[in-house]
Amino acid sequence: FWLFALVFAAITISAAVTYETPSKGIESVNQQLQRVVSDFEYRPSAEPYPMCDLPQNFGIPDTENSLSDVAFLSTLAYTNGKKQLQMVLDKWYGSNVASNQDEIVSVFKDAWGDAALNYKLINFNQQEGFAVVSISGPKTFASSLAGTKIWSGIGLSQAIRALMPLGDMWTPLLNKVVTILSRLEMHSMEGFTAAYEEVSAFVQTLIHSGEFSEVVLTGHGFGGGIAFISGAQNELKALGLSAPSVLQIGSTLNPPLSEDQVHRNVLNIVPERDIISKLGTKPHRQQEIECRTGASDILGCHDPIRSLCEIQFKCGSIGRPILCACHQIYGYDKPVAIGNQTFDE
């Protein structure tokens, strides 16, 4: 009992952090994404992450895609305001490259009714028919808690496996227990089910409209988990930052997910010591990254801005602007000046 209570409490706290305060510091994610410098760079480290360059078909078509773009897109659902989001996009990609399609989202939500979560639709002006849907976690803490209950059984099975002698031997049995528990809980998970059903309906509406032929889903934390479910169900690529795995709950979903669907369509960024993204079996495409904070600061490793800074620091900024927060809040080295102006100036 106490082991389950400990696992459930840890995941619940992380869910609360994801829902209420997705980034460290006084500033919101929205503000941190707007405070950038363009005449500076991080150069690739001597040992960059293997997925600094994204695998083929997991990014924007006909462009060079980096892991930092995944982290950036995964945070966009946290931004507030149409003008603010467009400003963030213009600073990251340059003017007239990416557009916030707020009206399309609003029309769908009005027709759908009671929306279960927040998401943004971004299209790219040079890539006709392509769009990205960035998804946040559920809109209410109660819905976040429902998601927590789904994944807490997975966390418990992992804790038991780690504590038992020859723990890997028990993996098949523990996976079956997780599946049974998830099915028993599904009747009380309307908020969780409504979230991925809404996203699936939205992307199907986009594709059937004829305006979009290729859609990529992305999100942070439980928003990334929703992206994985809806993406894999619809055979669309799904990119997550600090997202939980969906492999062990796939058979309990409607429609169910096969392991092949998940492995084929999902890519996840996993910071070390992050509780949420450690839940479940790894998909084939997963990039683990460092978390440069104190060992006791486990919630800090779930911070999307910290992860974005880490990726830029190790992979290089590659023409993207540098967030001021990387040095000022998270303690990364000052970026290298491209011109004559210093970072302090």
C-alpha cells in the first residue's frame, strides 16, 4: 500500500505542476519564449545527442529539423493569446514562416462543445497542406488526475520490478496486471477519454477538409501522452517532450493501439529524473537528455523550458534564437555573440 501511495503521490504532484505551473520562475512559459536573443548562438557540443537531427518524416517537410524544434513546438499550447503566440512563432522561425490558425481551432471547439483540453494549430507557409497541433495537458486538475490514475499503475509496476530480485522476469505478468487495472479504471476516466477523442476528431476534421494532408501532433507531459494516443490511432507522427509512454495502456483505449502503431509513429524526449516521461515501456524512438539541476529537484526535470535550453546547449542553436532564460534562470553558459554586442548588453 505504501509503495503505491508513494508512486501515486509523486505522479500526482507532477501532474499538478504540469497543469498549474509548467515552467520554473516568475515568468510564464509564454513570457520566456518571447524573451530571446537572435545575434547569439550555442555551438554544437563535442558529444551532441544522437537525435539532434530528427529522423526522417518526423518534422517539417523539406526543411532541416532539429530536436530543439520539437521541444519548442511542444510548449506552444501553454502560450496565451493569439497575438502572443504569433509573436513567439515569428521570433523562432522568422516572419511569415509559421502562422497560428486560431480561428480554425475556435470553429471546431464551438462545434464540438465542452472542450477537454487546450491545443494550437500551426501551419507553415512554404509547406502546403502541412500543420502541427500542439497539445497541453487537460484543462482541469480533475482531468489531469484521471490521467494520473491511468499511468500510476504503470509506475507501480515499474517500482515493484525495480525492488524485486530478477525483476525483469516478472515484466510480462506485471504488464498484464497493468492492463487489467487500466480496463477496470476506464469507466471512471471520462475526462481522459474525452481528451484524446477530441484531438482525434480535430485532426480528422483537418484532413477531411482537404486543406491539410499531413498533420504532426506534439505536446509536453500528459499533453504529449494525448498526442501519442491520437497520433498513433490516426497513423500520424507524434512528438513528445517529457511525455509518458502509451505502450502498456494501448489495448485499453478506444480504438486500441498496437505496439507497432506506437513504435512507428511516436518520438519522445526524456529528461533524466523526470517522473512522468519514465512511465512505461520505451518507444523505439526516444532521446534521453540531461537535467542540470539538483538531484533532489525531480520536478525541475519536468520543466519544458529547461529541456529546450539543454537541447540547444548540446545540439547547438542552429539558426534559432536563444532564450534569455537559459543563462539567466537555468544557469547555462552565456551564448556566443555572432556580432559585436555582448549578452549582458
